Amino acid sequence: MDLFIDTHTHTVASGHGSTDTITDLARAAKERGIRLLAVTDHSPSIQESARESYFRALRFCEPVRYGVRLLYGTEADVIDTNGTLGMSDEVLALMDLVIASLHPPCFHPSDRETNTLALVNAVKSGSVDIVGHPDDEKYPLDLPTLVDVCKEYGTMVELNNSSLAPDGYRGNAKPLDTQLLKLCKEKKVYVSLGSDSHGRTGVGDFRYCLELIRECSFPEELIVNTSPS
């Protein structure tokens, strides 16, 4: 399977110790055959992330670098059970791509019902393109309910390579991702593969995603990364 898109990457603007810029990520993408790269820095709700002025300015950046088309977006934190995202609606509307995720600094891990309600309401806001890493053991979820609402609202479910990596910090993600792929296959919900690379090192790296996709016989036509169109 040829993969030409990475929908989840971070630059120095996300903090977390990365020093790489958008240009660094684009150069790495070019080297690895990625034609469409989403730069999705953490929303301002995460400490040390960029302020909203950074995200406003992205629309003035080059749409292509090193021959790689760029989508300028954000990984926005879900901050309450109403599905409120950690960025103003005004700036969210400027983004090419919005990933909604749960992170401990912004949403304390809770029970299955509470965690699911937060993500479901975020999807229902209409601002979310992808639900990010719904395979985090810290956040138990009602996965059938989440996939159903993603189907209804045309939202993608992320298969996160960093979650599946042996040194991943979200716990044992594989059983949860296996269940997610099964549900997405049954309900014909699109899946997006994201490297979740913080810096250039992991851009375009989907090795662990691909292993699981093969194990689950997940259909290529439901994977958005195979065609920039």
C-alpha cells in the first residue's frame, strides 16, 4: 500500500522539546515520498504551545514547500464534556484540518461515559475532521458510540503510529485500535493514519499502523492516506 499523506505532525510551536520548523517537516516529507503534509500543532490550551496569533498567521504561509502540499491545522484539545475545543471558533474556522484529542493537561481522564461524551460533543460541533488517538488507555471510551457519531458527521478516526509504537506512552493501544478498525470496517468510516511526529524524525512513518491494518484485513478504500485527492 502506497501512502502519500501524513495527517498529524508537530513543529517547535507545539513545545514538547521539538526544535524543528514547518520547513524541516516539509523537507523530511519530500524525502519520504509524502505529497500532502498536515502540520497540526497543539492548540493554545496546551502549556508551551503557540498562541492563537500563530495559527491566524498560518494562512499567509506557503501552500507548497519542497514540492509538498501543506495543510495548516491544529490538534485541538477537548476541554469539557460539552466538546469545547481549546481554540476560538474564529481561528478554528481558518484551519485546513482540525484534530480533536483528549490530553491530561486539558481534560482529566474520567470514566467511559464522561470521556465519550466529551469527544462525541466535539464531533457534533461540526469543527472536527479527525478524532485523534482514541486508543489511549487513560481515556476509556464507548468505541461503538464514537464510531457511530463519526459516521453521522463524516469525521475520520485516527490510527496513530505513535500510540502503536513499542515505546508508546498511551498504554496497550493495539487491542483498542483493533476494535476501532473492526468497527470502522463494519460501518464504512474513513480512517486517517497519523505519524504524530513531534519534529521531522517520524514524518511519514506508519510502520506500526500498517502492521495492524494487514492483521485486520482493513480495506484500503477506507484509508484516506492513499490519495492526495
